[in-house]
Amino acid sequence: MQKRLVLDQTQIGITISRFCYQLIENHDDFENTVLLGLQPRGSLVLDRLIDRLKEITSKTVLHGYLDATFHRDDFRRRDLPLRANETKIDFLIENKKVVLVDDVLYKGRSVRAAMDAMIAFGRPQKVELMVLIDRKYTRDFPIKPDYFGRQVNTLESQYVSVEWKSQDYLEDSIWITEKSLKN
């Protein structure tokens, strides 16, 4: 299987730091801002962001984890049912600036579903999107990130694989690989 490295551990760390400084510039004191990690993989990015923001600002930014499984437009079209993850949001987002955090933006379906799911917690003042990888030219919906680590051009036959040390990989890294062919 052919693999191409997109970001290594050092580059991911730099990207997370850059995201933090961009958030600090755009959201002042975070008084009216919340960060939501899209379950399951966006929560891993969010955890790193929160840790780094705390190192930089000495503040804990209000954050939570959002699962949009039951809001997906393809939920009932699959052979096997999707398994939901836990939503952990113990605050309202009414009139707040919300930053949705995910690892890879592909078709835009997860983000669209997340916007539907978060309405249960109030109507936000503004919604922004932050992703490590933006797969350009693949959208089914007119969605684009406000913050991105790297934009990549990929084919339908390719997959962006985000590997985290916390998930038993040797180090944090992001790869483009060929999708495995099912016989």
C-alpha cells in the first residue's frame, strides 16, 4: 500500500500552536466562545488544542464533544448501523461563538450533521470550522474551514489517515493512502 506523509508529529504540534494563536487573535478572552470537538476524531484534536491553549493563556476554554451520528443524512442508508459516540456538552451555546473542531474535512456531511445536532444546545451567534486537513475539491455541501492545517488534493480512491500516539501509533502523523479494495 502506497503512503504519503502529509504532516509529521512536529508539524502537527506547530499546526496546533498556530490554531491556538489564531483563536486567541479572533476570540479575545474566550468569554463568549466555545469549542466543540466532533466525535470521534475531532475530540482528539480538541484535547490537544485545549491543553495548548491552557499552556499559552493559563485559561481553560469552555469546550465539549458533539456526536452527530443520528443527524447524518446517510444514517439509515448503511448496511450496518453506525455506532454513536457520547455527546458531552454541559452548557448552552445560545448566542455563543462556536468553533467546530475535526481532523479531516472531506465531503462536508459530518459538519452539516453537526450543525443540526448542536441546535439542541441553543442557537449560536456564529459557527466556525477548524480542521487539520482540508480535502479540497471533494465537497457535497458548500462548506469550507475557517482554520485548516493543510489543504490536500486527493482522489476518491485515497484516504486521509490521522494517527495518534494516544491510539497506540508510534507517533502522531497524517498520511494519504489508497483505500483498500474490497473483494
